[in-house]
Amino acid sequence: MKKQDAAKRAKKIKLVLMDVDGVLTDGHMYHVPGPEGHMVEFKGFHALDGIGLRLLRVFGVQTGVITGRRSPATEGRARSLGMRYIFMGFLAKVPPYEKILAQAGVKPEEVAYIGDDWTDIPVMNRIGLACAPANAVPEVKKKAHYVSLQRGGSGAVREICEFILKSQGRWPRVMEMVESGQWDPLPRETPVVENAHH
């Protein structure tokens, strides 16, 4: 029954937002000395997620991240995925969410959010489709309309993208593109990048 409700909610989605660490990554952060002696942070992203996010954009669904950490790796990955909204350094995620909502011109019920930790719950309480990867904390899974079988950084975002596209009846067109190797063009968008001031 929960999956049927999630599919009904997914039909309306026009914007997919997500956390980064534990969602687009496995949550591990690697710090190594950089050339000038200061520490540099490395993150690992899963290639499967990129195709899923690209497909959302093909069908006019905007994407973005709201993360508590500032990271050049996050910004680089988000830009390479063509994300429209890149908000970094926000532990309190409701203010950037509300700003994105206004800029995107969508209603709360047209927004999906993917989160794995307590800081994601306030946004999950306000949107149409709350999603969590398999590695999310129990309280987040309880709030989620859809919990992926995959873990963050291991294709969870791809699974959720596919669930949304299937719920919206887009899958036959997706398979046509896969079989033909001809991908529909992506919309050209300039990303909105914002860092919290501390």
C-alpha cells in the first residue's frame, strides 16, 4: 500500500532535491594532504546516479542539492550532472528549500526530496514525495514514502529516479532512447549556486 501511495505522489513531481553525503555518496569522507599542505576532501559518486538524474532533466524535472557541507567535489559533481540548484553549507535546510521552491515555481506536492539523516526531516515533512536510501537512519525511513533497496552512493538515487519516471509513465520513452542510443536533448540551464555565510 505504501508503494502505491508513493507512486501516486511521484506522478506529480517536477523537482527532485537531495542531500549529498549518504545519498549521492556512501557517506564516507576522505581527507588527504593537498599540495600546499592543507587537507583536501575527496568523495566518491556512483555513475549510475548520473544517468538517472540526466533522464529526469530530459523530461523537464529539475534537480538540486541542499547539503550541510561545502565541498568543491560536491559543486563539481552537481554541475556535471546539470543540477539547477546547488546549495551548500546549510544544516538548517528549510530556508534554502523555500528559496528553491519560489525560484522553481513549483508547489510543495510537486517536490521530491532524498535524505538520510535527521537534518533532512524538516524538508521531508514539507514535500510531496519523501525518499530515503537503504542506509538512512530509522527516523528518516519512517518519514519516507519510498525507501530504496540500494544504499546511498551505490545507486539509490538512480533507483528513485527510475521509480519517478515509471510512475509518470515515461518508461516506454526511456527504453526507446536506450534501444536507439538517441537521447532527447537536455534543457540548457544556468545553475543557482549558494553557500551559507558562517
